[in-house]
Amino acid sequence: MCAWEGRRPFEVSALRVECPGVTTLRIEPSDGEPLPLAGPGQYLTLVLNVPGTKRPAIRCYSLSHAPESSAYEVTIKATQRPDGAPGLVSTHVQTLEVGDFVDAFAPRGSFTLDPAHPQGPLVFLAGGIGITPFMSMLEALAAGGAPDAAREVHLYYGVRSGDEHAFASRLQSLASNAPWLHTTTCYSRPRDSDQLGADFQRAGRVDLALIQETLPQSDRPYTFLICGPPAFLDSLTEGLRQLGVPEGQVKVEAFGAPSVRPLTRRLRRIDPTNLPTVRFARSEREAKWDPSATSLLDFAMDNGVFFPFACAAGHCGTCASALLEGEVDYVTAPQFTLREGQCLPCVAVPRTDVTLDV
């Protein structure tokens, strides 16, 4: 079944608290029609009407269950902004009830695997709520039968304490029924009530030293998949690089701009005396490019033109727009596969005069 275009209405059919502040949202299509099967590890882009906001909020959340055709599940952690205030959207999600409605774009993302085609042993490195795409992968692998020896999976999962240990019972059940799954859970700040050896296996963080100490030698190369906060991603990807792990054997899931790897090629310098003109066709606006703008998305907002967007980091494709005229450069490598004639304004800057279909 092909993915749908644009937004599709869904109804909340169930809510499940995984641990304090972490809620799984199960949504079913309002029209009752079957859903395309998502790839294990892909994400869903939700459109939510948050009270007190002028526009719908758009956010990306990893699917956290084995693919199915009747519903999708995403697991969302209530976050805090840098100033300590609660995150607007993630906090709103915690207040949703069965019967509420949300819209969603079709599943997307390249951080995935094909359970039917084993390609070698896997290492999953999860930090905090970064466990969600791995739950989808593990349940898909389990549903397909026990993988052969080439698909051995080692999961390293780091949280602060038992208060933040999402999916604890589900992971325990998976591991007890899957001899190919080996889990190591780390608590960096265990509570007095957290039991070493029962609730978690290591005190401390998931880091390169732990992996070097505990990951068995293999006659086939491991593929490393990493998902978590920016510092977690940066330290592990750099550490694996220093160990000589080829770049093609490391896959990273990141929605935040700090975790996006810059392109190595140099952008073409723009002559400050001859700045390109940016036109927004449907909005009937145009302006000379401002070199201080970080992207075409940033520039559009400054000029009163609204793009729907979610990740703002070149991953989700929510802001993808037809490039009617001109050429752009990318300040970070797009992780979303663009159609011919499209660009991603969130990570693009104009190379020449450009016209966007917005």
C-alpha cells in the first residue's frame, strides 16, 4: 500500500504510561481504511492543535511498535525548554484522551532495517527516549521469528534511573523469549530502590569504554545504530570513528540541528554587493537574501511567510517545497529523499535568485 499525500486525520484509541512523563499514544485512521506498513525505526509527523497557539504544532516522533496496518504508536516524553519551562507540545500530548483527534503525515525516515534480510550482527545504542525506534525494530525482528546468528542484536540502553526506564517490562519480555537479543541497561543516577542486576546491569553511562569491554568479538562486522540526545550521539559516533569503524556501518537518528553532520564541501560564497532575490510565489512576496539568516526557512519566517516544519534539520521533509526557479546550497546534508525539483528550506540557502512554491 502506498503512503498518502499530505495530512490524514487520526483518532486517539489508547494511551499508555511507560514511566513518569513518558506516554505512548496509539492512533487509528478516522476513515477506518488500512495503513501502509511503516519500516521498523521510521517516524511519524504529527499535527496537533495546542491550546493557546496560533498555528498547529508539527512534531516528529519515532514509531515505537512493530509495524501493523490498523494503527500507529508513538511514545513521547514530556520535555523542558532551556529556560526550564515545560515543552509546549510534549506536555500537551500528556493531556490527550481517547477520542481526541490529531493529523499525521505518512511515516518517513531512513533509520530503519529490513527484518527479512539479515546483513550481520547489530548494536543498538539508545540514550533516554532514543529507545523508541529500537522498540519498533526489536518487535519487528521478534515477530518475524528468531534471526539467524548473523542477526545477533546487542542493545545498550542508558537512562538516569528507574523513574526514566521506559519499556522496562516489554524489553524484559523480549529478551526472555529471544536468545539473539542481549541487553545492557545503564543507570547514571540510580535510586536507592533501583536494584543492580535486576533493574539495570551497569551504573554509569553508555560509552565507548563499556562497548569495548562487553561487546563480543565477531567474525562479521557489527553495524551500529545510535539514537539519543546530541551529546550522546556526538561522543559515540566520534568514538566509533576513532576505533576505525567505517562510516557505512554507523547509522544515526537525530531530529535536532546540533546533531546533524555538516557537509564537508564548501558553500559558494555570495557576493554581498549582489545578493540573490528570494521569491515566494503563492505568498506573492520577495526580498533580497539576508546573509545573517541561517536558512531559507528562517528567512521566510522573518518575511512573514509560513512553512509547515517539524525537525528544522533536514530529516523529516515536512517543509519540502517545489523550487520553481534558481539553485540552492545545503548547509547540512539532507536526510530526507527529495523529489526532482524540490528543496528543503530548513537546511538550504540560495545560490542564485530563487523562487519557491509557497
